[in-house]
Amino acid sequence: MAILYITLIGILQIKNKFLDNIVIYYKIATLISYILTLASLMLYPTNITLMMFKLASIFIYLYISCKNAITYKIEECVVGIISSILLLALSICY
């Protein structure tokens, strides 16, 4: 489903140019951070390399969300800030 979502967003972006690049980066960062979090929590809980990738993707997600919320005034990204902090707390405490 995630690959289908990314492909669909890419095709629609090429075809219609309805989204800014920063919005596409936000959607991809959201998707990757959630996939890596689920994979590292449920499938491979003891894999340190996957945990580092997960933490890096969460920080990228937090950075893009903050940039969108502050610079571009996109209200959807406030939810991204809160969810990235929640994912970070789950990653550290679990």
C-alpha cells in the first residue's frame, strides 16, 4: 500500500503539478518514519541499525514538519510535529 501511495502521488504530481515539493517531502517522510517504526518495533526489535535509521527518519520528519508549520503556515504539519514527538517517545521508551 505504501509503494502504491508513493507511486500515485508521484504520477499525480508529474501530471498535474498540484503539490509543492515540500508537501511531497512531508508525505514521504511521514510514510517512511511510520514504516520504519513499525518494522523496528514489531519485526526486528533488537536490530540497532534499523533503530538508527528509524531515529534518523523521525528527526527528518520532525524537521520537515517544523519547517512546513513555521515557514509555509501549513496547519497539517502541526499534527506531524506532534506525531514525530510521539514516535520519538515510543522509540526511546520502548
